[in-house]
Amino acid sequence: MIKVLIVEDHKILRDGLKAALSGNKEIKVIGECEDGNQVMDFLEKNPIDVILMDIKMPIMNGIDATQQVIEKYPNMKILVLSMHNEEAYITKIFKAGASGYILKNTSISEMIDGIKKVHSGEIFYSLEVANIMVSKYMNKTIKAKSKNFTVTIDDLTKREREIIKLISNEFTNQEIADKLFISARTVDTHRRNLLQKLGVKNTAGLVKFAMVNEML
């Protein structure tokens, strides 16, 4: 039995989701919350497998709530259910730690499939969201190739993205080290690895990559 928590600020939608899921024998709605703050309180007292999370909510939105939940419960599976199909929302919520993203116009069967997939450890997109993400990847790949870069931003680690952004904002190695709580030698190693990975010769090449990929 997959234990689900519904996080949605509109009661009529929460009731509709509970009704839609009630007919599935593999899924049980354990509770419901109106905002991110309630989620943290609820999880302290109730074991949950999957959170069905809205994005736009008062007090604490779904992106911030997802980040806080994953920081405290790193194995929690969060399936976002949103009306927003903009790339910015999708990217932010996955960076926060979500496992899936479906739109509110999705079918009940697809939502149930999404719950089961993220519970089993898979990443799940509804069809429309998947098309948006493929388009984003293709655009970045084409843009990177057109500027003679050998990789895209998605090929960089989180730490590499942090460092290239700070370098592009004219931070020195020591300033970067202090900000990221690492040694200046480690920063220099990252810098040299980035030059090689991106196929550029100097800091100007790193800045150019950051500008092309809208990191600044």
C-alpha cells in the first residue's frame, strides 16, 4: 500500500484528488495539507511514501516545501501536481528534489501511474511535461554546439555550476573557497577541470559558457 499525502491549498481540489484515488487498492491517502508549513508538521507524526505537491500555495510554496522535505527526508518521493507548464517551474522543482511532475489536466490513470512510478524510484513526467523537457534539452544542446562547446550545462555537477558562476562574477579563488567552505587549491582544481571539460583555454571561455547558458 502506497501512503500518500496531498498538499494543495484548494479544498475542492483536495477532495477531488482523494475521491479519484480512493478507488485504487494500491494507494491510500493518509492526510492532506494546505501549505508547506503544514507538511513539515505532518511528516513528523505520520509515515508517508509519496507526497502529491502543488506549487502555488500561501505561506510556503511547493518549491520551498519540496526543498525542506528532501533536506530532512532525503528518501521522500514528491510528485508535483501543478497547472504550470513553464520550463522555469519544472526546472526549479526538480532542482529542489522532486521525483515527478504532472499537470492538473492529466488523466486519473496517468496520475496513479506517476504515483506508482516515483514510489518505485523512477522519475516521472506527464506527456506534456516530457515534451517540454525534451525541447529544453535539445535547445541547450543546439545552442552549446553552435558556440563550439563540447558539453551543455546539464553535464556539469552542482559544484561545477556554482564555481563557474562565481568565476564569471569575478570572484577570486580565495573568495570562492571562503564562500563554498573549501580550500583555494580545490577551487583551482575545479577551475582547471572546467577548462578541460568545456574545451576552453581561459577564464574568458568559462564566462562565455556561463553567458550562453544564461547562468549570470
